[in-house]
Amino acid sequence: MNSHQQQTTHLTLKTAKHPNVETALYTWFLQQRTKNVNISGEILQEKAKFFYEEITGRDDFAASSGWLDNFKKRFKIRQLTVTGEKLSSNFAAVDPFQKLFLNKVREMKLGPEQVYNADESGLFWRALPNKTLVHKDEDSAPGRKISKDRLTFMPCANASGSHKLKLFTIGKAANPRVFKNCRNKLPVIYKNQRSAWMNQELFKQWFHEEFVPSVQAHLKQIGLPPRALLLLDNAPSHPEQK
């Protein structure tokens, strides 16, 4: 850092209420950015509270959104997108599906209580934010190697929102250590697969062992006939319609 930068930083810090904390935070921030670590505003706020407690011995610093905005202005920190993608939609297929769906609902004489939807999604639980705060001199934000530790989860609920099945979750480990002594008390249904992906075998197991009994019990409880429609996308992990 040259003398001009040192002078600018020194003059800027005089406007801060806790200059020592902000100096420590900014130093840490620069260190992380040299490693291409993605830093969000929430991370800065938590780290600011950590440094404040370390320096002052107190824990009464809120590191509010207003403080964060001022801190970023003082040190000319801005936000860049690391990665991103756009999702495409096949709008031409919407109208035919709507007609098919409505005809099926009328044919089966179903109400919102009896129409269900399930869909899988991946959770990269060690993934870093896709946006990061950067120093004023940084023109780009190269990312780090993305962690591939993931879970697949599949929520399922009816159209009225009155019945939600337990979240179906798939991981790699058959018996994760964290499940010791609590496997039967989990608020989710957990299964394992080598790549933590849904496949037809797991889906059929979920459908027959979880979906059918749970839906039958719910419909019986509210006095409706045991008929239901489950909407799915055309993923390879879903059985073909017969």
C-alpha cells in the first residue's frame, strides 16, 4: 500500500465509531479475497461482531445493515457476481399440459386436497455464496473449487397446503455419524445412494412406503375418497407412466 492509500484509509477510518474493529475486519477481508473466498454482507457482519468482542471484551455491537453499508462505503467495497445461469422454459408446452391436467382432475373428480406435487432439488450444503464483496481495485471475482458435498431432497404437498409429507432426503452415507441414537426421531425420511441422487428404485420405495399410506390416512381423516393425483416432471428418476 502506498503513502497516498495509507493516508486515504487513515482519514476514512476517523469517521468510524470503532476504527480498530474495522481495521481488523478490513485486513481479514483482504486476506480472504486473496484466496478467492466469497464474502457476503452477512459474513462481514458476523466477523465484525467477532472482532468487536475480541478487541473490546463486550458483545453489545449489533453490526447492523446500516453499519454494513457505511463500512462498505468507507472502504469502497462493492459486490460482484461470481457465477450465474439463466433457466429456460418451454412455454409452448404449458397450454396443452393445462388442458390435460384439468381434464384429468375432472375425470377423477378431485379437489385441491387430492392433488399433490413432488419435485427434487439438490442442496450443496458446503457451497459458498455466488456473490462476493470485493476490494475497489478488483475487476473480477474468480471462484474457488466448488464443493461437491450434496444432498438431494424432495418436498411433497397437496394443492391446498393442508398436507405436507415428511421431506424425503438422500445422502451418500448409509449411517451418518450425526444420526447416532436419533435415526428414528428424524423429522425427515433419509435414504442413501452412492451419488446422493434420486433413482427409480428410491422413488418407488418412497411412493409405496411413504406417499400412499400418508395420503390415504389424510384423506380418510377429512372424509374424502382415497383418490389422489401426484404431479411429477419427466426426470429419469421417475417411473414411466403406464
